[in-house]
Amino acid sequence: MKRIFFVILFLFFAKINVFAAHVFPEKYYQNAWCSQWNGRQEVKLIDSTRVDCITKNYAIEFDFANKWAEAVGQSLHYSRMTGKKPAIILIIEKNEDFKYYNRVKPLCEKYNITLWYMRPPKAQSLENIKTPTINQDLIIALINYVKELIYFVI
């Protein structure tokens, strides 16, 4: 019983850290870009994978900069499945993230993947952007859920 409790507790706190890791969630960038370029979001393909955004010419994968390698494979897969050109939009939240852009750029050139990047709004002073905190109501709801789960298990 104690093991289950600690596993649930670990997963709960690991999830909180994921929320706090980025300035905005990936979906924010997808919505902003895809809406501006008249794309369709989260298009489900025949193999049950989902393309972040499809435009007239491109199948686009959005990813945070440190996930550049995953973005390459996904963009090529989406291109093959849709017949559209592969594209990646890397999300650059800090100036240090450009190292990932520079890492993926030669691969994109080699495999004809269009590469763009996005930054958070008002990115001139990225170092001054504070990571958003999780809504307190969400934390309370998660804690109550864990308590109920523990009560059920015990």
C-alpha cells in the first residue's frame, strides 16, 4: 500500500513540474500560429497520429526547442502520411534555446524540412518572463483526487 501511495505522490509532483517548465504550453503556440495561417489543428491521420497543424502546403510539428530530435521524425512521418511538405516550428523560450535550433538546422536542410521558430510574446526580455504558476484550485483538486485514491486503495 505504501508503494502505491509513494508512486502516486511522485507522479503528482512530477506533473506539477511539467506545468511549470514552460512560459506557455505548446498548444498556445499552435493556436497562435495555426490560426494566423489558416491551418487546421490536431488533424488525426489514418494511423491515429495527430498533426499539430496542417496548412495548404505543410504538415507542421510544434515542439519545444529541447525536443528538436523528436520533431524531425514526427515532421517526416506527417509529411509522408499527408503528402504535404514537412515543417517544424521550434519554440524558443530562452536565448540559450537557439543551440537546439542550430543543432536541427543542418538536418532540416538535408531532409528538406522547413524550419521556423516562435518565441513567446514580448520576447525582447525573455529573462524577465516569470514562469506561470499553477492555478491553486487545480492543485487543491489534484490533492483531493490523490486523497480519494489513497482512501480507495487502503
